Amino acid sequence: MALDLKNDEVFSVAIEGIPRIVEFIATVPVAKRSLALAAAQQSYLKTAQTLGYDEADAQKWALAVMSLLEIASIASAQTAEERWPIPA
């Protein structure tokens, strides 16, 4: 199946779920967050493969979701710092 993120309904649902994933990852201890992100990436990759994407397109699909998730995580952390600044 050809990669078409604009018309992929499951991709859209994955994007809509990013805020919940960001909230969950924020609850994970800092030392374990890389494991949580790796698990999320594996889950997105498996979803893309289940949808019938070939390996290269499945990797791109998962990378696209993870890129947005990481951007949302950074934005969320910056917002939290603005609300509760860490004293220098």
C-alpha cells in the first residue's frame, strides 16, 4: 500500500491521540522515558505494518507520528516550565 498520510484515517486518529500519549509519558520517571518513547514508536510501527504498509512506508508512518509526539512533548514541557519555573 502506498503511503498517503493526508488520507489515512488511522494516522489522523493517531495524531488526535498524541496529547494523551504526551500526558502519559510525562508521568513516567525521566530515567525511563526513553523506554516509553521506544515502546510508542514500536506500537506505531506495528500499527502501520498491520495497515498493510511495506516496511519503508511503515517506518515513515511511525516516524511521522513520533516526530509530532516529540514536538508535542517539548511544547508540553515548556508550558509546564512557564507555569512552574524551576529556580536557578
